[in-house]
Amino acid sequence: QVQLVESGGGSVQPGGSLRLSCTTSVNVFFTMGWYRQAPGQQREMVAKIVNRANKVYADSVKGRFTITREGTKNTVYLQMDSLKPEDTAVYYCNAFSPHTQREYWGQGTQVTVAS
């Protein structure tokens, strides 16, 4: 069974930093990434890494967020710098498996950016 577990969320002031981690039970994903959903808003893609190399970022986070993947721990990270209040949301880890042709989601971790 596939499980994704997020950690690293919390509350910070504007301009602060957080590093989110997503640990998976297996290391067979072609694509892994992060999505977020703010209250009353649709879930949106924040960052993803395809085939362990190609990275894609939402325009709103370019230059501030960095996604990385470490196979030894089956973990994907999202380093978030220069956080803004509009970054406040629940952040979800996402993964796609070419073996099962399915997407998997973590339960989410809350990120709050406020003074």
C-alpha cells in the first residue's frame, strides 16, 4: 500500500521560511509534487518534479519555493522562503505512479503566514 505523510507545517511571520517534507512508503513515483488549498479556494499546484529532474513551479512561488527529492528516504521536500500571507493554506503532497497509473495524496499540513 502507498502512504504519503507530510510534515513541517506551522505558523510563521511574513518573510519567514518553512520546509515541508513528504515521506512515502515506496520509491516508485514518476512525478511528485505539492499542492495547496486555501479556505474557500480550489486546490492548486505549487511545485512538482517529474522524472526526478524536471521541476515546475506555479508563477506565484517562483524564486521563493524550491522542490527537491531524495530517493534514499523516499522523501520530497518543499523549501519555502519569503513566505507571504497569501501562501496560507493546507499543503498536500502528491505523487503519480506509472505502475498503477494512479495519483496518491497525503492528508495535508497547515501553513499559516501572519503577523
